[in-house]
Amino acid sequence: MATKIYAGAVVTMDDAENIFRPGVVVYDATGILYVGKPEGYTEPVEQELRIPDGIVLPGLLNGHNHAAMTMMRGLADDSPFFEWLTQYVWPVESRMTPDDIAIGTYLALAEMIRSGTVGYADMYFAVDRSAEAVEKAGMRAWISRGLVAQGDPGLEKLEEGLEFGRRWRSRAEGRIIPMLGPHAPYTCPPEYLERVAEKAKQENLGIHVHLSESADEMRQMAEQYQKTPIQLAYDAGVFASRTLIAHGVFIEESDLPYLEGLVGGVVTCPVSNAKLGNGILPYHMLHDAGVTIGLGSDGPTSTNNLDMFLEMKAMAWMQKVRESKPEAFRAYDALWAATRGTAAVLGHPGGILKLGAPADLIVVDGKRAHMTPEWDVVANLVYSAQGADVRYTIIAGRMVMQEGIITTFDEAAVVQEARQRAQRLMEG
């Protein structure tokens, strides 16, 4: 069933940076059928939405997340990174059940759908329960079973990840893409990374890994292996498959030869990296070296919310601070990272509104006070808009949120159950 949306502006994110004012997008479950001026499409459609104050743009993509960590939102905030991770997060995670993870995932999905995210890359455990939630919600997800080999060989976890990939790679109409998720070099020794890299190649799975996230990690890898995390991952064969590098804050110039020809890219999480005191991605160094850069939130325990509009603001602000000049980073660059950049890292054809692209799009309310006046629609989207301004979220041609109402699951029931389960986790 084809749907036509008439809006005050359509931001395409195409190579020519086309913006149609007013504009029309026509789509069905197969993808985008038309993008352009209203007079350019005269075919009949089954449904037409006229939103003269709306702004249509590609749905946002969250390139790095641990969605079920919504259940630990606010846990040990303002603690040092490794203390926060090892003394607070990991002990609570050890008490989480598969049902906790399912509800935590639904809670994250509600938040993401409400704020215009149409797909995300996730790393966690009990991943079948996460995938089931994603399937029901109508979301897209690149899901990896988190792999840790500290204190045990990690082979059972790796087999779980491989079996998950075999079960889910052809389900959910292709909206779920399995990956392998070795957590990081400080939790996965080189021989284990080599094993993961070998299996990823054999099974044609991408790899999702934290690299060069903190100063402590850099020191630890230098002391143990006399290498940077990037060099260690390269030597282990990790980059032989499509690789999503999460964070990359401390990537050095000496790492660039190891990233040459990388299929995948680096996903920056500016809010999490700032909150945990880890630093700012060297965007221009990586961009100039041809490394693809996407945008993510990290888990809700470190970033507290999953609003990609906030991440775009933070990315732009921090790059301007890093370079000490406002012209160093455009609003359009941030929007590109949250759409086409992350899509390119993931190997996904979305993040753009053009003929044949997936029908993943959102409508933002342009008539809010903080969106008025509008000298520059992209600047307003990046610097002024908030996730709460999203009115419609459409994924694979399905309207999963309509006028602020999620249509695929009971959001109120999820929130209520999440509160009850979080109370049990708090009590130990």
C-alpha cells in the first residue's frame, strides 16, 4: 500500500544535499517510490498525509548501543570509567535475567522509536530475547552477542553468538542482522580475538568491538602487548570482516595505516565519551584518512538517554571545541553521521531518501517554538530539534509511531514492568 507524505520540507541526505520545500515522499513496503517536488508525482496512492509544518528526513541510525542497559539508567553516575564498569555495571548485569533483558530492550525501543531512530547496533547477551523484541517492534537492528574471555575461554559464548547468527539471519523480513561482539581487547585476549575473527570470516558475520575508548585502556594495552588497541585488533585479523569500531577516542596517527581499506568504520558516542571523561574523537584525522564515521549513543547507563538528536548536537559542539573554531564542523556533517555515515559503517542502503532506498523515514514537527523561525532547516534539526519533536516514525514502510503513539507494542505496560524489574535489581 503506497503512502504519500506532503511536508513543508524534505531533507534527502543525497549526494547533492537536495532539500525540497515543500516536498513529497511516496513509499510502500518495498521502499521509496518518489522523492521530490509535489507536482512531480501524480499517481494515485492508498494513503496521503498532509503535514505542511512537518520536516521529513531519513530515519536516524544509532551505531552503538547496549539497549537493555536501560534497566541500569542512572547507576553510579559520575564514577570513574573502570570503577563504574567493574564495580557497579558488571555486578548488576550478573543479576539480570533474560526477561529483564527483554523488557529493558522494549524500553529502549520505545525511547528510540519516539525519538526517530529506525535502526541500531546492539551488543549484549540473551540476544534471542532482544531480537524477539526488535521483531515485534518493527525496528531494524544489528545484534551481536557480547563476548568476554576473562577468567574463562569464552568459547561457549562464541558458540552462542554463532548459533544466534544462524537462527536470525533470515528472520524478521531481513530487519535483523547478526554480528559477533568481542567486547574489547582488555576483556578478550589476542588469541580469543583471533578465534572470533576466524569464525566471523567463515560465517560471513560482521564484528562489533570497543576499541581505543579510554586512556586506561591505552595504557593497559601498551603495558601488556606493546600495541595500541587498533594495532592489536588488526594483528588478530579482526579487520578482515566488516568491523564496527565503537568509540575510537584515542585512535592515533600511527594507527591510520592499520585502518586503511577498513570495511566498516568508527562510531563515535560523544555524550557517553564526555560523561565518562574519555575525550573527543579525532574526527578530522580519521575523515581525512578515508575512515567512515557514524554516530551512536552507547548504552543508556553511560549516556542516560537514547536521543540521537542530542548526540548530533554533542558531536558538532565537541568537534568545534576540539578544533577551537565553529566552522570546523557543520550541522550537515552531524546529520550525515547519524544517517548515511552509520548506514555506511553497517553496510546498510538506508540513511537516505531516494528512489529504491528502504522506506525508513521520520517526520519532525517544525512548528514548535524552539524550531521557529527557520533560517536553515538542517541547522534547526541538529541544533534545535529534540527527539520529542518526532511525530511519525516509519520503518520498512510500516508506521511504527503515528502522531506520537507507538503502534507495535504496549509502551505503558513496558514502562510499568521495567520499573518493577529495576526495583528488584536495585535491591540485589
